[in-house]
Amino acid sequence: MIILSIGAVVVVGLVLSRVARASRGTKQQAPAQPPAPQAAPSRPERPQAEPEQAETAQDRAAPSAAVVPAPAPDTGASLDPADPAWSEARRLRRALLARQVPETIGLWEVVPEEGEVFFYDVPAVYDRYYGQDATYQRAGGLLLGSPAFLLAGLAVTGLANAQRRRAAEQQAATQWRDRQPTRVVVTNHRLVCLLGGQWLSYHYSAMNAVYPEVAARTLVCGFASIPPLRLSGADAPILAVMTIFATHGLQGLADHPSLRALD
């Protein structure tokens, strides 16, 4: 019994010593677990790199998007310094601002007024802005047949009358009309246009509005008693410079916003 008791004590001692060593090993290994939270910051470092890469991609894409120009009117040809008409309009404006008299040309087809001289003879496109009366004939007639046939006939007739009315309204609306090529003689008194074998005069003194859209190659002139005149084409900037000089003087020639494109 004593021997057995001693053996049991020995066994219990061994077990207790192993348990103690195991608990000490567990306590020694416990500090090794905190590195897990330390490893956590290393994970956010990878997501942080992704926004930086995304920003870099956006920064690379931004310049290419900025290069795309906004839609603009097709006036590239108008602003081409190599274009003879554009260059002449610029030269003429500088000469007039310097108080130099432009060179005159000889012209025998138009009878000059007293003190009138001719400066340019150029082609252009001619338009006038006005409305007109328009009528239309209403469709109709005697319809015979079944009620269904009568209803169908009335519907077709109403549709035809509506179409004719719209066409008449469009024809009567105020708009640019009489478009045709013309020849324009520029003088110190007027613009003279050759239309259908006739020379029509548009005096600067009769103008009450002038719109010199040189970048769009267009000149529009308003009058008190006749419809507005529009002259367009490659040489329209020359017409605009002379017309502004004749109607607004040197101040208008220098400061008119639409002529700044000639600077």
C-alpha cells in the first residue's frame, strides 16, 4: 500500500509538472498572438495603393479629355491668314485705321455719283429677309356613301387641309429669300449689287443697322424702308470693313467686337 501510494504520488507529480510546463509554454506563446493586430495595418496598405492607382489613371485620362475641343462654328477657313480675301480685309482695316485711302479701281459699268470712287468688285451671295402673303385652296367635295366612308373621307380631307395650311404658313413666314450669286461693287457711297442684269444700290446713308460677322463671312445690313440685305461669301470681310468704316467711322472700325477677329 505504501509502495502504491509512493507510485501514485510520483505519477501525480509528473502530471502536475507537465501541466505546469504546458501552462508556462502557453503563457510564453501568448505574446506571440498580438502580432496579428500588427499585421492588420499591412492589409490597409494594399487598399490604399488602389486609390492612388485610380487617381493616377484619372490624372492620365484628364489631359486627353481636356484636349477635346468644344463644338464651334466652322470658321477655320475664315481665320486662315493665308486666305487672300481674309488677308486683304486685315490689310484694308489697318490702312483705314492709319488714315490711308485705299486704292481705287476703274469701272465703266456703273455710273458714279458725284464724288464717288470705286474700291472693290467682288463676288458674293445675296439674300433678303422678308415675309409674304400665301394662300392655299381647301380640299373638299361632296361625299356620298356609308357613315364609315363619310368619316374616313372627312378625316382625309381634314388632314389634307392641315398640310396645305402648314405649307402656306411656312411659305409666308419671314425668312431669308431670293438667294442667288451676285457681283458687289464697293464704293465710298454704297454697295452696288448686280442682280438679273440690274445694278441695285444700297447706300450707307440709308442703313440703320449693320451686323459685320466677319468670322462667319457674312454682312447683314438693315434699312428703314426696305427688307434687310445679307451678303455672304469669301470676300464678305472686305465688305464688312468698308461698310463699318462708312457707317461708324474710325472708332467703329477699331472697336467693333465683330471686327476683332481681324486683329
